[in-house]
Amino acid sequence: MESIHALKSQDHSSGRLRKDKLVLGGVIVLSLVTISPIILIIWKLVAEGYRQISLDFLIKNTPDTFEAMTAVANGELIPGGIANGIVGTLLMVVLASALAIPIGVLTGIYLYENQGSFMANLTRNISDILQGVPSIVLGLISYLWVVKHITMGFSALAGSVSLSIMMLPMIVRSTEETLKMIPESLKEAALALGVPYHKVILRVLIPTGFSGLLTGILLGISRILGETAPLMLTALGSSTINLDMTKPTSAIPLLIWEFYNDPNMIGLIWSSSLLLMAMILILNLVSKQLAAKRR
Amino acid sequence: MTISTIAEVKNPILSLKDLSIAYDKNYAVKNVSVEIKKNTVTAIMGPSGCGKSTLLRALNRMHELYENITTEGEALLNGQNIYEMPAIKLRRHMGMVFQRPNPFPTMSIYDNVIAGYKLNGIRTKKQERDEIVERSLRDVALWEEVKDSLFKKGTFLSGGQQQRLCIARALAFSPEVILMDEPTSALDPIATSKIEDLLVKLKEHYTIVLVTHNMSQAARISDYSLFMYLGELVEYGKTKNMFTNPIDPRTEEYLTGKFG
Ligand SMILES: Nc1ncnc2c1ncn2[C@@H]1O[C@H](COP(=O)(O)OP(=O)(O)O)[C@@H](O)[C@H]1O
Ligand SMILES: [Mg+2]
């Protein structure tokens, strides 16, 4: 009797062991499936793109198609670089941030301060809907508002406006969530010192949640860095560096699209994508680091 | 009135007259009249939910942060109705210390002590600031422990040290009254006894109102005690008398541990 009992329980535990192993195997397979695209992408970008990366790539404008054709025919690297795109991207991202950050942070503070009020709920819902609007539609809107009526033509300003609308809801949300995570006791500590409410927000809550706000902002920036569709309808592109906000301007993702459409420029697609991807990865890593430090 | 005894207090710094406070029409404090003597420690006791915190927060108007609050009756600080002065000004006369130490995590020890000035944008000379910081930290017996690390974050200190830092922050304004809501309930016995010793010293210069649900703490350090039950002030008197000879049967039940 005893031995049968022992046998049975052994059987039972080996069955469970097998189940555990199955689950573990499944988890490993699934996580490989999840991470393999990103590994394949990075591997492909580096393998195909590294050759074109050089100082020239960062400081020279895009070559014309004839220069590129000659170089390719001679088996040389394509001359020139994507400085016009790098500068355009930075210009538009900086302006988009300058528009979206103050408005987004103030709106986030408003939502935090007015939990449950009708206007706050409405604002929050509208912001959530905005987050779901396809970026090409934001490009269209900006085309109608800015290209048609303000700059009277394609412009960096129009590009920035479409990007800033895209960034706005992310900043609103992350500001509100960050403020909500700050313990009530800190607010009370400041109020009990006779600090007026607006100063409590500016001098206690914002500094305390600063890394959280920054995380949201960096994620927002990394989101708009690679946006292409809205820029096609607004910034259009430019083959030289342009610093005039009212003129057509290039951007890295716009260049990638242009290279794709020009058989002679194919060689620049990968290096441009590699640079863009690296910028986005770095922003993501920095914001992850900040978020981790907060805990 | 249900108050069995009202201590005769000469020279009251705070007098409450029929003070009632309701959240959404639910009265948490009912018709409390009390006079609090200068340079004493007054303990507010009673079972959980009886309105201790609400009463304490009504004294620096922190209770107004909640929505739908109504306040009836009067509270006078040195004869002036506190509900008729600006809350911000009042709070600088009434320091507050909370249940859990809450130093500002982004600030150094030094900045935490001087936070009342900094956050309010009150300009002071560096020398004056240094003096305020040293005096306040000495007052809470923290100076010797932190004088070499004044510019480190306050959150690196132990729980007891953090709470003393928070007391120092309240003292920096030289308030008249310090309101404390169970300031030692999150601390270990050694840290607790340090703070208790401190309160006894601090009453030389300040008036302390202390919410506690620790009866032996009230017995050890308070001069006067209030016993509250269901929002009412049941008994108020010299702590010694209340503990040896409570007048109201509910006080006696509470003190002998029959409820609470
Ligand atoms: N913010 C609030 N909103 C509504 N009711 C509250 C609030 N704070 C406290 N109360 C109620 O008021 C009563 C007294 O609470 P409180 O003053 O915190 O008691 P104590 O500090 O003695 O435990 C309790 O019944 C509690 O539920
Ligand atoms: Mg309480």
C-alpha cells in the first residue's frame, strides 16, 4: 500500500514537472518571437548601413542623383550625407517640443487638479482621442491651417505644428500620471508651511515629478522623430540645409522616403535608418533609465 | 453640553468656541469648546475616527483642502479669529507635523529646514538662513548628527531623524503653535522616546497640540488632555487628573482599555 502511494505521488510530481517545463519552453519561444524583430531590424540596419556612416554623412547635404549614380557605377560609396535632414529634424522637433511641452504640462496639471470635474474629463477624453488620430490626418490639418493660411506654402513651421499635435496627448497623459503618483503628504507638507497653491505645484510637485515629466517628454520626442506621413504634407523636403521656419525643410524620415524612390540612392536608406533608429533607441534608453531611477 | 469638566486656563493661546466641522453634512467634530494654554503640551486622545485629525487640521485650516467641508463656530489665536485671516498667513504661525515623516525628496537637509522661506519666496540673507537652519536643527537635537551632511538629501536619514527634520522645518518659522498628528506612530520606540523628550523641551518656547492614540505617550508628556468620542469633546483637563480620576465614564472606559 505504502509503495503504491509513494509511486502515485511521484507520478504526480513528475507530471507537474513536465508541465512546468512546457510552460517554461513556451515562455522562451514567445519571448524570442517578441524580441526577434527588433534584433533582426538592428542587425540589418547595422550590416547594410555602417559603410555609409562617416563624418561626411553627418555634415554634408544629400548628393544629387547623378553624383550618386556615378559613384555607384564606379563601385564607390555614395558621396555626401544627410545634414539637411538632420538639421531639419532637429529644427522641427525642437519647435514641436517648444509648442507641445508647455501646453501639455499645463493641461496635465489642470487635469490633475480637477479630478472628476466635467471639463477635466472632457479634456482628458479629447486628448485620448487625439492620441488615436492617424498622423496623416494631423498632417492634413496642419496643411489646411498653416501651409494654406500662415506660411503660404510648405514649411518647417507646418511640420512642427503637426508633430506637436501628435506629441501633445502623450505629454498631457504623462504629466497627469506623474503628478498623481506624488504622495499627497508632500503637498500637505508644503501647504502647511503657508505656501500658496500655485507655488506648491511649481516648486514642489513639478520638481518632485521632474524625472517622470522628462520621461514622458523624451518618449514623446522619440515618437515624433520618425514620423514621415505628416511631414510629406507640410515640410515637404529640401535638398539643402534650411533654417527658415517658413520654407520647405527636409527631415531624416522624409529623406529615407526620397531615397527609396530613387534607385541610385538606395545605398543611403540603410545608413539614414540606422541613424534615426539610434537616436530613438538612445532616447528610449535614457527615459527608461530615468523611470527606473524614480522607483 | 456634554463636557464634564472644562479646565480653567489662564492666558490661552488658542480658544475654540462651539467649533463644529462636517464633511458633506456628516459632523466629524461637534461643538467643541476648549482653551489651550500657552507653553504646554496638550494631547488629543480618543478612538480612531472620533475626529482628532479633523479638529487638529481645523486649527491651521488644512481641513479646508477637502471638498464640501463646513466649519461652524470660532477658533481664536491670541484672540484673533483664524477663519477671518488669510489661511496662508495663519499657517506660518501654526507649524504642522504629520503622521509619516514627509521631507521634500528633492531637497537637501538644509533646504528642507529652510523650505518655508524658499517655497514662499521670502528673501533672507545667507547668514540669516544659516542661523535659522542651525537653530532649528539644534532645537530638534539633530544638529550634531547632520551638521557635516547638510547638503545631502533629507530622505537619506532614518525615519526618526526624518521626523525630527520635519519638526525642524516647522520650527524654522518660529511658529506659535505646533500641531502634531500622531507624529511617532510610524517610528520605533527609541526614535519615539527621542521625540517625546524633544516635545517636553520645546514647550518652553512653543505650544504643542499633539494627537495621539497612545495613552501612555499622552500620560508621559502632556500637561492637558482632551478626550474625544464620536466627534464630541467628552472630557478636558489636566492630564494628571484625567488619568488618575476621570470624570466621565467613557473616559474611564477608554483609559482602562475597554474600547478604542
Ligand atoms: N476627507 C474626508 N471626507 C469625508 N469624511 C472624512 C474625511 N476625513 C475624515 N472623515 C471622517 O471624519 C471622521 C473623523 O475622522 P478623523 O478626524 O480622521 O478621525 P481620527 O483622526 O480621530 O481618527 C471619521 O468618521 C472619518 O470617516
Ligand atoms: Mg487621525
